Amino acid sequence: MAELGQEIGKFRLFGAFIRLLFLQGLLNRRGMQNLGLVSALSPATKVFDGFTDRTILLKHLSFFNCNPNFTPLVVGGVLKLEEEKRAGKPISDEDIEYFKRALTGPLAAMGDMLFIGNLKPLALTFACIFAIYKLPLGLLAVFLLYNIAIISCRLWGIYFGYAKGWELVDFFSGSEFQKVLSIVEGASASVGGVLLGVLFYRFPQNGQTTLALAGILTAVTLYLLRRDVPASWVAIILFPTTAFIALLIGQD
Amino acid sequence: MPTIVALSLLSGLMAVDHRVGWQGLLAQPVFAGVFVGLLTGEPETAIAVGVLLELIYLSILPMRGARIPDQIAGAIVGCGTAALLIQNPGEPLFVFVVAIGVFVGLLAGELGARLTAPLLGIHNRILSSIEFSPETERTSLTRRVFWLHTGSATYVFAVETVSVLILLSAGYFAGARLTRLTGGALVEGAEYWSYLVPAVGAASLIHLFWQHHLRRLLIVCAAVVFILLWLI
């Protein structure tokens, strides 16, 4: 049996990181990522609960929802606090719960903005440009770089969260994240602009009328998107419309 | 038929990456097109469909509980249908087949979301109803969570595979009928649609980045690239 207060160690943290890669698999409406969180905590917490105590896992079954790429930060921080509590520092279960609640909300918002709102569109925009110009190596590079970025962020997150503990709150209260977000936002918008330029350059290749119609269609679609009409529905409805117009022109 | 089964299994793997794993872009239409292309031996057709679907889906972000189409079903059915149709004898027209692929893919995306939503809802309800009593043994708790995880991944794989198997079979059948039945004017209409549909993608891009501080950057970059390409 392990001694109480023993350190978690890098190997067990790595075990938690591996489980966190599949965090979304246990997503549920009631507790959201709570089961995934417990799954990630289980290998690391064995070391200081004497392999038999389940209270540490049971108390983390409460509601938990964060951006999956930033969840390792919270998990690392929670493990650090649990370890410090076992080592005799004046940390209560309420403090740990407060730490979790204080971090998850802001990290969820930051993660969604950074990864879903910007990094993913950036990667996909690059991928579209490479695919249009038939550059398979570019596509492969985007795929690998994006995956490396996501996985290394999660790996960094768990070790950084564990190293910082309470200090995580201060770290994310600063302006550092905003700077990173501004850079990624700028890059995404620039690459988005490049793709837009490429698309509009290619329209006249099918005739000047196509360019004019494409301009009108872009404006109409943009108007509909602002009114929450999905782009997929605009494209679907456009298909029979175009076929009908072609049929009418063909009859003339 | 073996290709359709192989593509359905591929969609199952993509669903595991998208709904269980770390969402490593495997399930995005532009990359799904590459994998479908490699599997069917028609990379050019599959990637062309994948790019068009990606452009249309760009504005749809999985945030704030938005109802989104099943992009995996859309991508596999769209790219798969086009790749299989182009292999048919009688030299089908490339642009027409791509147009059919994109259209079938978009429909499959919408139908797939409605087909899998109740099945994934059952999965969600089961996970939500799980209770752990304070008397639960630690080993039994961790083992139960592990098996829940494995079962969850298997269920997601099975749901997507079966859903795509149905949709791809139907999509290919419909696509094949469409390519045989339509006259010259409708072929022209479908082809013209595929020339125009990137405009929906352009609108998606503008919508995605049309924020106060990014607007100028987007327009300037688009204008510079347009002028440069024009000059070259």
C-alpha cells in the first residue's frame, strides 16, 4: 500500500493525460464531463488514498463542464490541491470545489474562443486552400500541426496545472491569454481573407455572370446567416432552384 | 458493396475521434475527402466534394448548444457517392458528379443528424442515470467507469457506422438514378450550382470573421490576394 501524502509523479500524471484525451466519451446531460473527470483522476489519486478509498472520486462526481483542451489544467490543479491537502496543508474539500468552480467557467469560455472559434477555423481554412490548389503535403502538414497543437496543449495543461495549483487562478487572470487570442484571431482572419480572395478569383473562370451572381448569392447568404438560417440549407434550396432555372432557359 | 461497408466503418472511426476522442480534424469534410479518396482510388473527386462541403459547414460552430448537421455522414456520403459514381461506366461528367456528391452529402448531413440524435440521446440518458452509492468499492467504481468509457466508444462507433451504411446506400442509389434520368438542362443546372455554391462558403467565411476588429483584416487580405492572383 502506498504511503499517504506520497507525490503523484510524472508517470501517473501522464496516465491522467491519456484518459483526458477521451474525456468527451462520457459526456452526459446531468453531470456533463463529471464521469470523464473521475476517469482521469482515478489513476493519479490511487497514490494518496491507499488504493481503497473512493471518497476522493465520489466527491468529484458533481457537475463539471469545461473546454476539453483546457480541462487538463483544472485536473492538474485539483491533483496538486488534493496532494497538498493530504500532506497536511490547510486545504478543505470546499476549497478544492471552489477552485474547480472558479476555473472551469472562464477556462471553458477561453477554450471555446481559442480552439473552436479560431484555431480550428484557421486550420480548416488553410486545409481548404491547400485542397483547392491540390497540395496534399500541405493538407498533411495542417492535419499534423493541428493535432500536435491540441495534444501538446493538453499535455502541457496537466503538468502546468499540477505545477501551479492555486496560482493557476492568478495566471489566467492576467493579460497573457488575451495576447495569444489576439494573435490567433488575427491569423485566422488573415487566412480567411486569403481563402475569400481565392474563391472570388476563381468565380470569373466560369464567366463574368458567375462572378456577379456569386456576389449577389454571398450577400443573400450572409443576410440569411445573420438570421440563423444554416448555410447548408441555403445550399440545399439553391440546388433545385438552379436546376429549375436551367430547365426554363433550356426550354427557351 | 465492400467499398460502402469500408466507408461506413471509416465513418465509425471518425465518429469516435469526433465524439469520444480529441477531435483531431479527422471528421472534417476536407480531410474525410482525402481518406475516402484513398479508399476508393478517386482522390480528386472526393477532395473536390470535401472542400465544397467544408466551405458550407465553416460557419457552423458546435457552440452554445447549436443544432448542427452530422458532418461525418455528410462528408462520407457526399465524397463516397461522388467517388463511386465517377467509377461507373459511361464517362460521367466530373463537375456534374461533384455537384451530385455535394448535394447528396448536404442532405445526408441533415438526415444523419436526425437519425443519430435519438440514438445518441439514449446513450446520454443512460450515462445521466448512473448512480454511485457511497458504499461502492473503489476498484468497482473505476472498473465501472472504464467499461462505461469502452461501451460508450463502441456505441458511438456502431451508431455512426449503421447510420452511414443506410445513408450511403440510399445516397449512391439516388445519385446513380439522378445521373441516368436527368436531361441536358438539369445537368447544366447542377453544374452551375457547383460553380455558385462556393459563394455560400464565402458568406460562411465572412460571417465567421465579421467581428469589429477582424473585419478590416479580412477585407484587406481578400483584396490583396484577389489582385495578386489577377496580376499573376
